[in-house]
Amino acid sequence: MHLEKGFEEIYYGVLIIDVNMIIIACNKTARNLLNLTGEVIGKKINEIIKLPESTIFKVIETGHPELNNKIELAEKVFIAHYNPVFENENVVGVVISFQDITDLEVIAHELESMKELNRELEAIFNSSYDEIYVTDGEGKTLKVNKACERFYGLKAEDIVGKNVSELEKQGLFSPAITPLVLKEKKRITSVQTTKSGQKLVVTANPVFDENGNIIRVVINSRDITELNNLRQRLEDTEKLMETYQQEITKLRKERLQSAEIVYQSTAMKHVVELVEKVAGVDSTVLIQGESGVGKGVIASKIHKLSKRKDGPFITINCGAIPDNLLESELFGYEGGAFTGAKKEGKKGLIELANGGTIFFDEISELPLNLQVKLLYVIQEKKLIRVGSSSYINVDIRIIAATNRDLQQLVKEKKFREDLFYRLNVVPIIIPPLKHRKEDIPILLDYYLKFFSEKYGLQKKLTPDAIEILCSYNWPGNVRELENLIERLIVTIEAFEILPVHLPEYIFHHDKDAENVFVLEICPLKKATEEVERQLIKKAFARYKNTYRMAEILGVNQSTVVRKMHQYGILNEVNSTISNNYFNELNKT
């Protein structure tokens, strides 16, 4: 009886079956664990619960126990042990014991999740490029990531367990920031120097318990040695850039000063006359014309002829400076206005032009937000540096230039209308080279002499080469002509530059390009007469024969003679002939 009661109270569930799989015993714990109701003794086990019969048969056949088998029964997880029962060395049954591990299984899953989370956090902790250093409330090192190896040359495990004050005494870093946090009980940021000389920006944060006691100090350290080096290199680069800018400005100024306005065309004569007139006053000038026509030379000429000639002449190419730098370059900045700014600040180019002239080349490329500031400078003669609220007075004369149609840009809302009218006080329009062909021969001669002298190489253009170059349209204008002559001087070995030496594109230019250039608006009748007069005059200068002139101009010879009378060209010719005749008489 006592044995039966003891069997019933066993902590583990127990089932005993014979070799025929008949249940011969089942304790109370087994009934409760397996939710068994009613009579189970004498019934086959597979009618009551679904146990793996193969395991039971294996135990019966081999006589060997099968332990620690995990099974799921009645929505629970069990560990089952199968032990054989012997009688006269024969297996007569199997004792099956169950242990409910459902709760343990849940805990195991949670534990595995925690392990996985811990592994993930550990990986994140150690992958941080910055050092993460954790101490307890006494300054003892609890944890430090692998970034410390880069800073101190020690393994993380060699630092853990040591007090920061002890590490400071060893010279690993200085000063220790944890003691300050423990003392002041607040976040502290400081700069540390490591044993190897690295500079670290260190921020330490205290962690408090519910009683307000510091239980942890979490420190984040970032190496700023490289940052300091980069800052120094940036400062050095800025200084070098300023030197280059000064040299470029000097070279540009020297070039513009040495550049001459070489011309003999009527169109350029009008331009030069206007330049001489406007140079004497401080009116704002807008120079318009295609790229390469010499807008910079005209601007320099105005400055040199003005009362400001002894002041600075500052040139700004609005399209060559990046937008994010343009404002500080033009208007300057106060010290500390932005990261990397000089402590003492910097004067802008407009301020540097004080007492002189500032030339805005490619003014159409100026961003809209800076157009407003430039408009204020023109109107008030004052500017504000970036990062400042104080006005600086400037005494400047403004000349602007563009190769784009500003009025069209105004219509497209890409250029401020009020700024356009402020700039367009005195417009100067420089005609392209293709519309002043008579300037080409003297420009060729000028640059041929200039570069021959510069390089010590004597060269000569043959008449055929000159004729071909004079018929070319020069889309790049004077700059293209200048560059071509320089190239021919330095690359052609022969003394004479022949047509064969000229670039192929010179022979395949667009001969149908427009040959008339309108400088200013005037009555149509006057414009027609002026074109006729110039055409007849040019034709006579070239052919000296009214029949040949009529053939080229596509009119009757009588029309040519009549037009020559009408425009007084015959009188000019007769006068020239008479003068030559008397000159010859005087010589004799």
C-alpha cells in the first residue's frame, strides 16, 4: 500500500507498459500531465497517447534505455525516458517517465533570443569607429570596444577591470574624464591626448540609478588628429589658393594692360569713341558681345582712361566660381561665419576693389539670390559680409559683361529686371569679328609680330594664307585668332606660313553665315543707305573697277557709278588721285 501511494506521488509522470504495449501502471502525475481521464490500465498505450512506438519497440528489442527524448503531447513539451523492465534477463516491459519542460522551453527560447541580441549588440559595439568606454560608479573599466586598440595600442581585455585613474597614471590617456563626471554629476566634453600623441574629443555621460547615484559612465571618444591635419591642410590650401588668385589677378591685369584695341573698322571706331567718352565718368557700363570679342580688354581700357586708373582693377568671372563659394568670394565673410572660416574673416573681391573698378564678366551667370545683393551694392555703395550685420562702404565703379541676351533672360525670369536696368546705364556692343572683316588683316599682323617677338621666332603669313584667314568667319572672334596665330608661330618650322599650314576647319567654315551686323537701332532707310555705302566702298577698295564691282554686287555698272556719286565715294577717289598726283609732282 505504501509503495502504491509513493508511486502515485512521484514528481515525474510514470507509465509502465508490457511488451504488448498494454498499460499496466500509470501514476497521478502522468494523468495530470497528459490530461488522461477515465480508466487507462489495460488499454494499449497508442489508444491513450501518441508516443513514438519505434522507440518503445527498440527498447524492448535491445534492452537498452532511450533517454532524453523530447516529445510534444497535449500542447506541452516533455523530456521522456524509456527504461526496460527485466525478468530473468528478458525484457517484460518498459517504464516511461515524463518531465514537463514547457516553461523551460519558453525560457530557453528567450535565452537564445537574448544571446542573439547580445551578439548583435556586441557586434555593433565593436564595429563603432569611435571608442565606447564604460566604467562603473567608481571609475573601474567594465567594457570598452575594439576602437581602443587603435588609440592605445592595447587589447580591450587588457583594459577591462582597471580604474581610469590608474590608466591615466600609466600615461595611456590624459586627462581622465570619468573622475570629473563622478564629481560634477553631469555630461562633460573634453580633449584627451593619448600616449601616442593622438587627440581625442571625449564626451562622458553619467547613468543614474533610482536613488540618483551614478552607476555607470558611458564615454564616447573620437580621434580628431586626422581632422586637425585636414583643417591645417585646408588652411594651407586656402592660403595657396589666395596666392594663386593674386598671381592670376596680377597676370590678368598685366595682360589686359598690355592688350591693345587693334582695329580699323568703322564699327570698332564707334566703340572706342564711346569708351573714351564713358571713361571720364563713373557710370555703370554693360559690355555685350560674343565670347572672344575682347570685352575684358574694353573694360580694362575704360579703367585705364578713368580717374580710377591708379586704383585696383578686379575681374570676377561669375561663371567660373562655384555657386556655394560665390557669395563669400564676392562679399567676404566675418570670422567664424562658417566651418573652416578664418578667425579674422576675409575681404571679398568687391571690397578689394574699393577705390577702383570691378569687372563682372559673364554677369548672366550670377545666381538670383546674389543679384539682389549686387543690386544693393550698386544702389547704396554698401555691402554686408557673410555672417555679419554691419554695413561696409565701398567706393567702386562697376563694369559688367555678357555674351547672352539679358533682356531675354529677364523675360524668362532668370535675371532680375531691376538689376538689368541698373547695369545697362551705358551699353557698349562689340560686334563680332565676322562683321568687321577689315580688322582681320591688322589683327593678324599685330599678333604675328607680338608672338614672333615673344618666342624669338620670325614668321610671315603669305598673301594666300591671309586671304583665306580673312574669309573665315572666326566664331571664336579675336581670342580664336590670337590662339591660332600663337599655335602657328610655335608649331610651323618654315619661315612662311602657307595655306597648307592652316587647320582644316578654316577651309570648311559656314560661308552662308550672315554678313550684316546691326550695332544700334536706326531708321530702315538710313540703315539701307549705310549698308549700300559700305558695300560699294569696300568693293571699290578691293577691285578698283566699276564693271567688276557691278558683277560682284549683282547690279548694273551704271547703278554702281550712280551710287558712288550718291554717297560721295567718287569725290573721295578723285581727291585721293589728285593728292597722289601732286605728291608725285612735288617729288620731281
